[in-house]
Amino acid sequence: MPDENAPDQTVIVYGVNPAFEVLRAGRRTIREAYLNRSSADSPRLRRLAALLQAKNIPQRLVEKGQLIDLSGSRDHQGVVLITDPYPYVPFAELLGKRRLVLLDNIEDPHNVGAIIRSAEVLGFDGLLLPRRGSPGILPSVLKASAGATEFLPIAINCAANQYIKIAKEEGYHIAVLDGKGETTLEELQRRLPNKLLLVVGGEDKGAGQFILNEADDVVSIPRRGQVSSLNASVAAGIALAALVGE
């Protein structure tokens, strides 16, 4: 994986909401902003331009095609920012927090972003991404999270199995979300542990076998309808809401 904290690297942020949240969070430096010339008079872009100006961030009015080239997407909504790399936090800084979530084998950026959004809104303390098999905080992940990436501490230090080993040593209760789990979500909710690491696996592969073997609980969401499974991000949102505690 490239060193995203190298001082000479920059990354792309696109979309109106992500741009506002990057500005509001203030966790990374914005080098330059590109705004769509043809929609620069829209209320939201005028407001964004005013915020950029107040922070002395250089702005350029460009054509839509240049925004597509910069962002690699037609979903730029008239805004592209050039920023410093995403500020991941060391896993060691999250140890001791009460509620953490680990994503294992989730490769779809939109699912990753949606889970980050739910984790931040519902009050989890941090999110762990494995160094391999995860998209990291790509522009598409930031956009799918509605900017939640800028507020939720996220680590990408370790392999998924290593996170589990360290967390168990630190006294975390490991709960893995799995459709075949013998513990129901309601059961675990009734006996919430003080320190919880919730693992959410991918829709195709699920969580790895080592993690399933090491889990204190393999947790399922009861199904009452006819469809066999939930989307990973929807299942995660249900579990996050149930297990965050007070």
C-alpha cells in the first residue's frame, strides 16, 4: 500500500457535502479547489466558495470536463478539492475506547462509506480497516459516508487477524456479525460488554475463519421475511444501533 502520509502526496475529494465536511472538520489541509464555472452561481456553490475564500484556499472556475478528469467521476457535483492525504490514526490510539468496529472482506467502497456513516452517527468510537482487502478512504468512500470519514477516527495499521489478536489481549469482547450466528443481536444487547469490537464481514466472503474461531459471539439478526440476507451496510447499521450502548 502506498504511504498516504508522504508529505508530497495529495488526494482528490469530490462532491458538495464531502467538500463542506472536509472544511468543517479541519483535519487536513486543502491545497486548491476547482468549481464548475456553469453552476458557480448556485446557492450551495456560492456558500462553499465563500468558505474557501474565508480560509484563503485558492479557487479555480473550470469546465465540467476538467472536473470529470480530476475526479474520475461524473458524480463530482461541481466541486473537486485537492487535499493532503487522509489522516488515519494509529490503532494504538483507539485501544481503550469502548466501541470499535472492524471491516473484514468488505471491498465495495459504497458499503464501506455507508458503514462509516452509520458508525459515526450512532456513536462508535473508531473504525478499523485491514491493510489488504479494503479500499481505504478513497474519494468514493468519503462521498458515500456523507463526510463522516472526516470525524470518525479510522485506523489502517494491521491485518484483520492482527487487530483481533491485539484487541483480545486488551480485553475486548469480539462479536462477529454473521447470518449463521447462534447468538441473536437481542441476546448480546441484553449483556453488552464494557469494551466491544464488532466485526462486519463482506456479503460474499463474510468474516475470515480465524476471526470466527476467535469470536466471543457470532451474532445474527433474526430474519422474519422471505429474503435470505441483508446488505452488509444495512446489517451493520442495525447492529451498530443495537450495540452502541449508553
